[in-house]
Amino acid sequence: MKALLTISLLLIVTASIVNAQTAGQQARALTPAQIKEAVHRLSDLGYWTGPLDGKFDHGARSALIAFQKWERRPITGELTRDEFAALRISRAPEARETGYEHAEVDLDRQVLLWVDDRGGVRVLPVSTGTGEEYIDDGQTSVAYTPRGRFLVYRKGVGWEKGPLGSVYFPNDISGGISIHGSRNVPSSPASHGCIRVPIFAAIAVSKLLKLGTIVLVYDQVSFVSARDWVRNPELKQAALANIAAVDDDVDLEATRSKSKSMVTRRPRAKVIRS
């Protein structure tokens, strides 16, 4: 009898705790109206939500992650009352340079900013190079995303396959380093050097990144301005022509070579498939 009484008391206490936790979670949960407000607030601040339907869908969660990255908050992707309160008092992200259309990749925050000519931004979470060594076809390389100012010099459509994986709507900016869509965009660096963006936004990003678009990639210790390219478009065109010429020369060398190792040294083939 004592054992049965003890078990009964434990069941009652456990049920009470579970009910209290459930009630607390429900009290902390956002209402549909608050969720809609939060999603619209993310969009108003410049975070890339996708279509605004008032739901906390994949696009809205991606926008929340970008917000958490920018504000250096814990990256959870969960829309809690704390995140809702933070959204209400936060300011829109600001680009490092303004006055011309371009893209910026902040490697410390792991975000991409599309900057219009008025300084407005749209922000996406990204995943870039890990900085670690990897081996591809017997060669050791470093998964490094280069810093500096770049130009989109080649674009792909749909899925492209390579020795390191497949990429979606790639936009090459440096020796094969590409901004591309991916099904796997974790909150931390994970690529072989490319800049991964969420796949739901990849086509729209590619439309913005026209050939010749300036892309600034930086961290807290390195930043290169592109204002001289903006002031003197001939400099930018010369840089773009040089990139294209180098890329064509490398392609020709790889085509003429029958050595597989020579082909895998092509910058485009080696790094873009990340």
C-alpha cells in the first residue's frame, strides 16, 4: 500500500509539473498577430523574408537568423518573446559603403547584404569557408573565402555539378569562388570557400548580381573600398576584362591538357563546387 501511495503521489506531482511547464510555454508563445508583426518587422528592417504571408515559414526563419547574426544574439532561429521584443527596438543594418548598388559579405557576422543606390539593404544569412584544410583529388587546399573587392564575372543557371558538390545559380567572383544557393546553409562557416545563400533566395540573388556587379568581402581587420571603380567605370571595366581573360586562359589550358590533375587545378572547377 505504501508503495502504491508513493507511486500515486509521484504521478500527481509529475503531472502538475508538466502542466505548469505547458502553461508557461503557452503564456510565452506569440499570438498569430504578434508573429505577423514580427515577420513584417524583419522585412521592414531589411532582412530577407521572402513573400510576406504573416507566417513564420522558412524564409522568415532565415531572416530571423540573419537578424540574430547581425545583432550578435544567440543563433537559434526561434521566434520567442525575447526575440520579438528585440526586433521592436532594433535598427536596420547599415552597409560599409553606400551610394551605389553592390553586395557586401560580412565574414564575421556571416551575412550577405544587398545594397541599393540609396543605401537600403536586404540581408541574408550565409555560410563561407571554414579556413580548414581539405583534400580534393590528392591535393591539399584551404577552405578560404578571400577578402577584398570583386566583380561578378561569370554566372550559371540552375544546378551545376563539380568534384566538391553541386551549386545552384552560381555567381563567380574570384578564381571560381562563387555566391550560390545551397540546401545546406548552417549558421557557421562550412563551405570550401564559396558563399552559400539559402536556396529559396538564390534565383532572386542571382538576378541582382548581374555581370560586373561589385562584391565587397571583409572581416573586422580587412576592408577594401570600391569607390574608385564607381568614380571611374573604366577602371572597373578593365578589371572585369582582365578577370575574363585570365579565366579564358585557364579554361584553354585545362582543355588542351589531358592530365586530370591539370583540370582539377582550374580555379573555377576546384573551388566553386562548395
